[in-house]
Amino acid sequence: MVNISSNNQYITYEEFKNFCEFFLKKSKQLNYNWEWMEDSNHLKKTGYLKFSQVIEIDKKEISSTVFKFEKDDNLDKIINDVELKMLENQYDDDNVLNEDSKTRIIWEWHIIYSPIFQIPVLFFNAWDEEYQPIDILSNKEIFPIKPLYMPIITQKDHPILGVPYYYAHPCTTGQNMNMLYNININKDELNNTIEEINIDNTDILYNTTNTNENKYNNYIASWLSTIGLIKVDINYFI
Amino acid sequence: MEGENTTTTTNNESDEINYPFENVREKVFNGSIPIKFVVSEEDKSKIPNSIDYELAFYYNIPRCSYFPIHKTEIEEYFISRNVVENGDNIWYSYKDIPLKWHYPVGLLYDIYVNSDDLLPWEITVHFSNYPNNKLINIKDLDTLKDSYLTTLKESDYMRYGNANRVMCLSLDDQSTLWNSLCNLNFKNFWNINSKLLIDTPWSNISARLYINDNVIQERFANISEENTTLKDLIVSWCQEVFTEEEINNNIDNYKFILHGINISIDTPLLWLGQYLSYPDNWLHIIIKQKSS
């Protein structure tokens, strides 16, 4: 269905959009609330993927280094209130106990195409219950899952919304995607591995990786799993 | 010895022939804006009663520099007059718009100030209520240095498809580059920065367009030809903003601003990139509608 334009790890924005479409379809089947967003205020209709979640943590896990400042109107641009209420209701419906020692963190994850690096980049923000942004760099233990290797994280202006977000540096993304997709280069290595573990039926392996459709459609899910900051359901790959 | 001398002379001569615009870079680098800093409304109550004059700090800031580089001078004026104890939470705004500290000062001026406004540029200085929703957190000058080097790497990547030129700078070169930007030493700066720009062809132009509140940054690969102009870039990136017809017929309604200069849309793109890039090696071009 989707053909990658070149023989390397780089993708164009159009390819990114197609991969996102596939990812959204799969997410819907698996009941994950990823959405395609386009900022109506922006002159260019550049889109990105968005996922929101509310995570409950122990209050003691978050230090007092939450930024101190007053709420302002611009917050509406970052999280719209309706959406937050929706998330809250969802949370209440779950009948989770509101213990005093617990607090809620609101996360937003955005998958954005980088025209510089020609790969997706993960942007994210976290807010506390009063919708104040959390200084994530001083609170790395609040991540919903603990990555095996913590990527380098910096604050940066969101390329589309123009407000501060955090992002995982894309420095190893190219290499990772190259390893995933440049099967030809790794074919010898792969064959050796197959021999070592005594798999006779190598056809199975090649059949699942060789067609362009299977190979690239899962680009977003594969890429996201290499970042390690957000859980990627195994069912995306089955 | 004689042979060496001859070679040197030839090189100098050919340098002049090949780079007749060398002083353009120096002029752009040394350009500055006179700024008047006044205390924000919410911090005004902190001004001691003994001060019975309009409290304002006047300072000339290089267009290519960044506000945090001049933090010490700015905060010192207000600390020494007992307005605040420190400038830990300092930030700046213009017409209620928080000014991004990681943008060059000249870029901020070109984005927000109308050409008929008078100088000095009046900026509000805030000592409290840092707007974390709008501005990236800054701890110290190293935060700016990191941000500058990241932007530099990105521009390198754009031009050459990798960031090797920046990554291969020695630590000494890196600090010379940064320190000479802070101290406004053109010669030292360009000794290093020329290594990052001089090789052609470029695989892409490192440019960003600013229209109203929007930033447009895409890929534009066709810059190998000498006759590729700014117009080609605008036509390619701004299809959703204006139609090609509009660009052809009504281009006079728009102005294209770089370092405070109205530049011709027919300027060769590669020349712009080599001579009018900011010290982060990006072309930051503002598109504005001319006021009728």
C-alpha cells in the first residue's frame, strides 16, 4: 500500500501522514485514543498524532519543583477544557479511590513530523491536577513507564502550537529505523542468527518482513516502541 | 619562502574576487537595537518611593544576540535601585507578548515591531510570574548555550544531511564560537563559523519563515542553481497562504524582512544563506503585509 520513497530510514511528510492513518486505524481496533490533529490557527495544515492520558501516582513521587505561576488563558490552547472534563469523567467512572496520598498527572503525547530529520519526533507535556505544567526534568520518576534507556529530553517550542513542550532527542532514531528496515544489509547477520537457533522455515520470517505493506505500515508503532516512554501494545504487530 | 609568499598573495586576491561581500557578514553581525526597559505593572509596586523619576534602563543590544546574554547588566540596574533582590525569574514582554529568549533579539524586533514605530524599542521587564505556558524554562546561560548549539546542529543537518560539521568542532572551537557570539567578536566568530557554512553545494536551505504567529519550516532542496531565488522558496512553502497568482501580481503588497532589511524577493537564495544567516546559521525571514 505505502511505498517508502528511498532506501533509507527517512520518510517524507506524505509518507508520515499515510503511516499515521494506518496507525490510527489499528489504534481504533485496539481501543487506544490516538487522534489526528491539525491546528486551525496555523497557516499550514500540518498535522500530528495526539494521545492524552491521566495517570495516578503517589504524591511523594512528585517533588515540589512544579513550576510556580498563575493559570492563564493560553492553557486552553494546550488542553481544551471539554477534553479534560471528558478525561476526568472517564477517571471518575473507573471508581478509583480519591485517596489523599494520590495525585493525578495529565499527560499529552504528540507524534510530530520533523522536516529537518525526516523522521517522527515525540513531544509531550505533563500537568498536575490544577493544570499547572510539571517540570518533567526534575521529576523523571513520574513517567508512566520507566524506559530501559532514558532518552535525552529537552524543552523546545512545539513546532505547530509554538508553546513549550518536552521532546525526546531524535539522535538515534535514524539508526534504529535503519536497523529495522534495511533488511538487505542485515540479511547475512539474520541468516546466521536463524542458523544458530535452528529455524528451518526461514520463509516464515521473510514472508512477514519482505512485502512493503507489512514492512512499513507499522512504521509509527515500531518507531514509538524504540522511544520507550510510552507503552506500545504488542497487538499493533500481530 | 618565495613560493609560499606568492601562494599567499594569490589566495588573498582570489578571496577578494570570490567573496566580494565579506563585509556584509560583519555589518549584519554588528547591527544593534537601542532598547528601553521599563518595569511591568505587576512589579511596579516594588519600586521604592524614593525613586521619583521614570525608572527605565537604556541599553544597546546586538541584533544577533539573545536577551539572557545581557541579563547581568539589565538586572543590575534594577537591583542597585532596590526594586528587586535578584533577577532569577526575569522575563521580557512587548505589547503583552512574552518574548522568547531563544530567539535572536533582532528577530523578535522584526517579528513584532512595525517599521513606523519609534526607537528605542520599549520592552517590559518582569521579575515575577514567569509564564511557563508560553516560555521555555531557563536556568542559566548554559540553557541558552545548549539551545543555540542544538539549533546550530539542526541547521548543519539541513544543509548537509548530517550534523558532522558541528559535532566535529573541537571543544575549544565550540567555546570560541559561543564566547565570541556573547562578546560580539566578529573575527573570532567567523573563523570558526566559516567551517560550518562554506562548503557547497548544500542539500537544503536552512530557513524559517515567520508569518503572523506562524513559523513555517520545511525542506527546500533545489538550491544548487545560482538563479534559485527567495521567490522560489516562497512559492513552494506558501501555497496555502497565498496563491501563485497573488505572489506574481500582488507581491508589492508584502515585504520580506531579514535583519531589519526589506530584501528583494529576487535575491539568490544561496547568497542569502551564506551572507545573511543569523549566527545560528538559519535564515529567519519575516513576511509582512505592507500597511496601506
